[in-house]
Amino acid sequence: MSDSAPQNRTPPIPEPRTASGIEIPERVTPDMLQHPDPGQPGKPPYTRGIFPNGYRGRLWTFRQYSGFGTAENTNERYRFLLESGQTGLSVALDLPTQCGYDPTDPMARSEVGKVGVSLSNLAEAEILFDGIDLGGISTSFTINGTAAIIYAMYCAVADKQGVPREKLTGTIQNDILKEYVARGTWIFPVRPSMRLISDTILFSNRETPRFNPISIAGAHVRDAGATAVEELGYTLANGLAYVDELIRRGGDATKFANRLSFFFYVHMDFFEEICKFRAARRLWASLLEERFAITDPKAQRLRFGVVCGGSSLTAAQPYNNIVRVGLEAMAATLGGAQSVFTCAYDEAFQIPTEFSAEIALRTQQILAYESGISKTVDPLGGSYYVEWLTDRMEEETRRVIEEIDDYGGVVKAIEDGYLQARIAERAHQRKQKVDRGDTVIVGQNYFRRDDQTDDFGEVFKVDPQAAQRVQEKYQRLLAERDPARVERTLQALEKAAGQDDENLLPYLIDCCHAYATVGEMVATLKSQWGEFQEPIRL
């Protein structure tokens, strides 16, 4: 069955399995539970949450992923969202910035400002955060290949604002391992990329102790095709690989474990998603103790943010997405997320309008202030089904991690293309199930009208002159900055990159202050490290 074939008949009753394939019993009884007592919130292994009072003391952070066109365009949107009650920023960056190209590069010109804001240098970052107190707002960046550079730029903006670095809060995704397997905005080979991430974490622990220098992300792995179990398994395996690398660099495992954070997608299998988060907390605490002897309760806490939406959204009957995002946000909060951003209903086919972005934000606010979810900790705790499924999610996730260990670890599995092939296979299987009608997508492969013409509502229009204005500002910057200072900082960066024991963040911050560009810094590092060559598996 193709996506375009109208299908009005009633779908078959769903199979009693989760989306990951876990068979669900007709009823669950207490004798079926491996952990009859899930413990107390705020205490290891944190099945019921990492804080003893849940959301009663502090609600989750409300974020909306936003960025487009010029820094001026995006700054205006941020001010609108903050005035509407958003409590944290989530910065979307365009593909040239993500992949390390400046806006005038022939590889970049057609993509400037299209899927995020163009941010090629410190001058643009100063505009982006103009009028926004970096000491009073939490900022999240979904960026990986150039994450260390964007983090350095954020530190430089704080310096310009006079905000002490120790006051900075937020998160930079900085998870390059999942880029190799799921998303593709990699630049450098795996091992120097691991060094750059370690540099960021070690520097942040010292200079920005309230800022999360990595958000180990299952989100894109999930959207690329992985099941909920595989998303969790691959993500925790990546986390273990980063801990291994940081220990190799001589870091204090307990200290940097305190600043690790995670990032997941929420899809539509309501109870599986809730139990995924409960299992993730319990399993991560156990793995840190088993493998690294980390016993500090604070270091064992798995802190995570989520995206509600993504590949679960459809362009067909797009207003259905409001319901989908509402259910996913409910699963996220019942699962105990620390940060939530809700996709707008039109995000399946365009940058959200102010109207759709406001509905997405209001979804979170209704949950927080009207639903009663926040009034008690882990309200589903003790449900026989929830505790049973949490046990099963933990068990199946351990199997995934053990499979990666048996292969030789995450880095080897990526360099060989093993994980990439596994996810591609799973994505193909998922597409086949939708096409056959085994997986029901309301409005897409079932319950379509014969005369259906999808109403997309208000259409977002990217300013056609935005890319030209970005390129003009870029050329002015090159003409006005001190070229000798730029050259000195880039040469210092190049020399440091050739020495394994040097932390590169101070050099990157110096480059940013000199108004060196993202493309120039990336080219300098490429001269030392080369580029990643994706393996081919047949």
C-alpha cells in the first residue's frame, strides 16, 4: 500500500506488541515483575525520577526549536517565544554552519538560512543574542560536527556581554557518534572528533560548570529508523564510549559524569516511551557503577531532554499532528523529562509559523498548568504494566549494548559501517510496514478521504533576500576585521591541533574573538586531521 493510496476502511486490531516488538501480555500480575518495588524518586537507581519532588519543585524547561534566515530574523522569533512564556532557547542552525562551510562557499550558497539560522562568526552570534541575557536563560544548540566551535562562540558572546562563564546554562549536543550512524553532519574522522568532544567536556567542567557540554542523542538514531529499544541501547553505548575516552584523557569520571546529559525523541507508542525513560535512568546508573565504579548518586543521574514530533509527524492531514505532539509530550512528562520541545504541526513540511509555534508551546503549558501531571512524582509508578514494561525495556536494551560490545565497541562498529547498516535495515522494515498497512498512520495510510486535499494552513515564507544579506554581512566582516590577528589565532589553532595533549577550546575561543569564521576554523582542523570517509557495506 503506497502513502498516496486512499484507505478508508477500518484497520485491523493492532498486534499486542510494542513498536519495538516486545510482546505484551493480556494482563500483568505482581508475580511477573522483576522489580516489584521501583524504589523512591530521587534515589538510585532513579527508576521513578532523579528528583525527590519531581516537577513540584521545578517544572521541565519549555523549549521550541527555532532558527531561520539571518541572525536578525531569529532574534526576533526568540523574543516572541520568550514573551509567550518559553523558558529556554533551542537554536536551530543551517546546514552550512552544521557542516563547517561559510555562507559564500559554493557548497553552501543554496542552503544559507534554510533549515536554521546562519551563524558563521562571532558578529552574527552577537546579533543572535542581542538583548537576551545569557546569564539568565538556558540555551540549547543542536549542533555536532562544529559543536566545539559554536560552544566557543557562545563563550565569546558571554565575554562580550560581560556575563561570567560560570553563569552560563544550557546544552550543546556535541554527539558526533550518532552523526556517523544516523544524520550525516560529520566532518572529521572518528578519533579526532572524539578528542574534540573530550576537549569540550574537560574545558566546560572547568570554565562553565553549569553548562552541559554534551547531550548524548538518541533522537536522530530514532528518526533514522531505530526502534525505541535500539535508540536507548545505541545512545547509552555512545555514552559509555565517551566516558571511556574521557578516562583515557585523564579526566575524573565522577566529575564529568555529573555534566553528561541525554536527548531522545518521543514517538507514538505511549507506554513504551514512558517506560523507555524509566528504564534509561535505572540502566545508566547501573552501567556507570558496573563499568567505572562511579557510585556518587549525583553522577549516576541520567538527565535528559526530548523532542516531541519528528518522523512521527505527517504532511497528510497535518492538524492531526497537534494531537500526536500532545500525546508525545504527555509521555515525556510522565516519563520525567527535564526539558521538552514540542514540534509544531507544520514541521513535517516547513519552518513553523508564529501561529503553529505558539500552539506547540501552549501544548506544554496546558500539560504543566492544567493537566495535573506535575502534582505528584511518577504518577504511573507501581502500575503492574508500567513496571513490567520498564523491566522488559531494560532487559532488551542490555542485549543491544552487549551486541555492540561483542562487535568491538561503538567506534569500531561505526568505522566498519556496522551500525549504519543496522539502522538502514530497520528503517526499510519500518517503511514496508507502513506501506503494507501493518502500521497505522491516521490520515496517511488509513482514514484518508477519497477527495483529500491537505490543508496546510498558513505557509511560512523564508525571506528570499535573507541569504544575500547574510553573504553581504560576511563580506563586510572580512573587510573590517584585523587579518593579522585572525592569521595568528588560526596558526596557533593549527599547531595545537597537531599536539594530542593540548585542549583546543582556548584556541577556538581566541579565534572567535578575532572574528575568524567557522569555515576558516574547520579548514584549519582539516589540514591536520583530514575528513571522515563513510564506509561502504553491501
